[in-house]
Amino acid sequence: MAKQTHVKAQDTQGSRLQLVQHDTDSPLLPVAQLEKLHAFRPDLVDWVSRQTEEEAKSRLERTHRVDRYILTERVSGLVAGTMIAMVGIGASVYLAVMGQSAVAGIIGGGTLVGLVTVLVQGRKESRDSAQH
């Protein structure tokens, strides 16, 4: 992602000052800088190119690793939520069969309310993060 900053100032006597700044996290190097480096030390251009390639590989590996961790986290959350819901609803059914309908209703209702709350909050948070 690249950011550019341009600042210009002028005083009352007409003197001007200009600042231009360019920041990027891209592993690609500007051609103008490589040309200046080649004019100064031609052997360093190959070294810089190799280092840039290694950095790009490590960024790609890190991105894949982070994506894999996020997927694992989400899948494990789904599995855990499913297990909790099954235990809650199973306990509710068991209690209802045993004649404890009030307790079964409370546990079953609480389980469903908890699941709905988690789903609504998750959608709300993803919608809020998409807006920013």
C-alpha cells in the first residue's frame, strides 16, 4: 500500500517550500532509485534484487501462514459452537423427557438465545469493520 504526501507553503515575501514524500510497503523498487544505485555501484543492483525477491517470498509465506491460522480459528470456533449447542439442546431434551419441562425450557431457550446473540453480534461486527 502506497502513501503520498505533498505539502506546499509560501510566505508573504514569495518564498516557496515544497515537500514530497512517498512511502510504500511494496517489495518492488522504483526504477529511478535502481538507476542511481547502478550509476554508483552496479554490483549492488543484483544484491538488492535478490533481497527484494527474498522479502517478497517471506511476505507470501507469512500471508499464507496467517490465512491458515485464521481459517483454523474460525473452523474451531464453529465446531466448539456446534458442540455447545448440541450439549445444551440435548440436555434440554433429556430434561423434558424426564418431566422437568420448566428447566428444559430454560436451558433450551438459553442455548438458542445464546446462539442467536453470537450470530447477530458476529454479523454486526463484520458489518462495522467493513464500513471503516
